[in-house]
Amino acid sequence: MLITLASAALEISLDRGQIDDWLGSRLITAMIFVAVFGWIATVFWEVRNPAPIIDFHLLERRNFAIAGILFLIFGIGIFGTTTLIPQMLQSLYGYRAIDAGLVLGPGALVITVLAPISAQMLQRQLVSAKTLVMASFCIVAISMFVFSDMTLDVNSAHYAWNRALQGLGYGLFLVPVNLIAYSQLRPDQNNKASSLTNLFRNWGGSFGIAFITTTSERRENLHQSVLGSAPGSASQVLQQGAHSVVAQLMRFGFTSADAGSASLGIVYEQLLHQSAFLAFMDCFRVIGWLNVLALPLVLAIRKFKAQGEAPAAH
């Protein structure tokens, strides 16, 4: 009951937070309160329960605790960017929903192909699980920084190739992180460990989507304010741009007066596009740095001897 109540409250607060202005809404404030105290009560109850549904004692194992945090970061990255990329392509580049979705395809394909290959590499002891996870976060961080350095002039191929690069990182992640998570556990603890790692991953997805929704909108407002205040009415660049738009509109039959007012609307629309684009780039940059910050955690993983295959993640 506590788990259901706390989870539902957390999901409602994350899904509706930005729409209802977070703490400006009594509903969201109440949901956050219920989620926080619900999970505190859940942890207290489960720790004292001899047969817990969620065995938080597993977090006493260093490798499992680190793997849980890595799953959280993984969830933020993959679900956050899966929300961010189509939203950006549709709103700024004019893509249809199906075309924006197809851009995500190469990443999924690379993960599907690479996951069994990484499993074989580990089984044959060609590389350690710790090394693969380290490489994974480095590759994902690089892909996020590449995303953050793009412009409005690039086409879908740039996003598809970089999504494939991100998929390369995640393809190296899934198998070794499961091996690390179960490395210090007994076989009879595997089922409860699986439920806990799934919880961390799902939490990461919820937090990632909420982060993208909130940050992109608030950073867009910030960039719009900064960009709008930078060029004054006497700005030579602004005047040249407006005159160029007016001349172009007059070629299409606009009168001088109509072209003048329409040009201001077009310039303002460009301001909104640039502000939104910069906000999306900020989101990519934050996710990239989050992956960089995960690297010290990977270094803290204790050495272990791989014994068989780790249970598959659900």
C-alpha cells in the first residue's frame, strides 16, 4: 500500500509538475509531500520487515548500490533524450511525428546488436565489466556534447548518427552493469535485486522526462529574455535583418506598411526558435555532464570475479 501510494504520488508530481507550476500548485505540493514521506515510511517499514517486498538491505553492498545509481543515470539519459529529440525535431525543424521517431531508430538498432557482443566479450574475459561501463559513460557523454554543439542548419542524418553513437554507449552498458549489480549477491537475492534495479531505472526515466519538460521551458524563457534584451532598436544588425525581410516580402506583393509589420513578426519568430534551440542544447549539455560525473562512481566499483551470467534486466 505504501509503495503504491508513494509511487503514484511521485509519478503525478513529476508528470504534472511543470504543467501546474510545481510548488505553485496545491495538488503538486501535496503529491510531493505524499511521495517524500511515503517513500521514507516505505524504507522504514521494509528495513524492519523480515520478508520485505523491496530489500533495501541490498544497498549495503557497494557494487549493487553503485549499479543502482548508474541505472538511475541511465534512465535519465535514455528516456530524457528519447523525449527531447523528437520534441525538438518537430517543434524546430518541422518534422512529422513518424519522421522524428525514425531518427531514434539507429540508436535502438546499435543497442540491439551490441548488447550480445558485449556479453560475449565479458564471457570470454576479453575486457572487464568495469572497463565497459567506463567506456559507456564516456561515449554517451561525448554524444551529448556533440548534440549540444549542433545548429538549426543540420539535417536528420546528423541526429541519427549521433543517436547511434549514444546507442553505442548504452549497448556497452546494459550487460556489464547487471554483472556488477549481482557480483556481491547470493543467488537467492537475485529476484529482489532485479526489482530494485528496475525501480532505479524507472525512477531515472521519470526524473529524466520531468527534467526535460521543466528545464527546456524555463531555459527557453531565460534565453528569450537574454536574446531579446541584447539587440536594441538601434541595433544595426537587427535593422539590416528587418530591412532584408521587408524587401523579400515586398517582392511577394506585400505593401511597404504590411511588410514592415510582418517583418517584425518573422524576426520575433526567429527569436523564439533560437531561444528554444538553446534551451534544448542546455538539456543535452546537462545530461552529458551527468554522465561525466558518473565516472568516479565507476572507479569506486570493487573488483570481483565473474561467475556465470548475470540475470537479465526486465
